[in-house]
Amino acid sequence: MSRRRISLRQELPLLVWLVIVWGALWQDFSPGNLLFGALLSVLVARMFYLPPVELSGRFNILYAVPFALQFLWRVAAASIEVMYLAAIRGPKVINAVVAVRLRSHQDLIVTAVGHVISLIPGSLVVEVDRSTSTLYLHALNVSTPEDAENLRSEVRSIEARLIRIMGSPEELELVRQEAAA
């Protein structure tokens, strides 16, 4: 099975990241250790093939900063809600696994949405279907179809914000059309 050769330009961010991780693991950022880490990273990247992450080539800081602030707010609010559910409601809390189909088929966006959702207390991605860009979430305090639909709306809202930050131009246009409708 032959595979497409990845250009150094595409692979460079991965290699640099692997060298940084190598230095951090050894807590040694000396030139010799980093050179050895660079050799190992090239060896690992060549032996254990990973498909390249396709980047859209755009990043909008004007959407990223408010998104980060809102994310921190959601983490704090959800932490308080989970504490309340655990301390007051206890075993009466009903959980559910909810499927959320995303707009984007880019691995980077799907992964970013999954990580954001999983970092907010009370929800966790338990499965990802790459072929349909569907996330399956385990969520606390979801007892009605309306609760499940609210969760889907929240996840798709997060996805829309991430698309505004770093999505492809086509996905950005789709989000803009949905917002206008």
C-alpha cells in the first residue's frame, strides 16, 4: 500500500511539537538533547504514519478571544452545576448519550469541538464517527428530548464559533447562511 508523501512544510509543526515534548519529558532543553529528539521525531513520523491535518489557512483572533472567555465562563458555570447535581440531587440525576451531527468534516474542527465539549464538566465525548462527523456525548441531567435538543444546539453553537475562528471558507459561508436564515 503506497501512501502520499507529506511535504516537510506540512510535517514541520508535528516535528517541532514532538521535539518540544521530548525536551519537556526529559526536562532538558540542551542542544544535544533537542537534536536527538529531532532525530527521533523524524524517525517516529516516518515509521508511524499519521494522516496530515489539513489546516484551513485562516485564524480569526477577533472570534478566538471571546470564544476563550466564554469557554472559561462555561467551565466555571458547569462546575457549579455538577457540584449541585452531585451534592443535592445525587442518584436522581438522569444521564443520556446524545448523538450530535456536526457540519464540518475537517478532523481538526471535529476534534476541537470534541475537546471543548469534554473539557466542560458534565459532558464527555464517548465516540466519534468520522464518516458522518457525529459525536456521541454522555451528558449529565438530560432527561427529556428537549434537554437532548438543547445539548445538540449548544454543541453546534460551539462548532459554529470554532468554524468562525479557524474553519474553511466554505464552512464559514455555511455558518453565515445559517445565521442569516
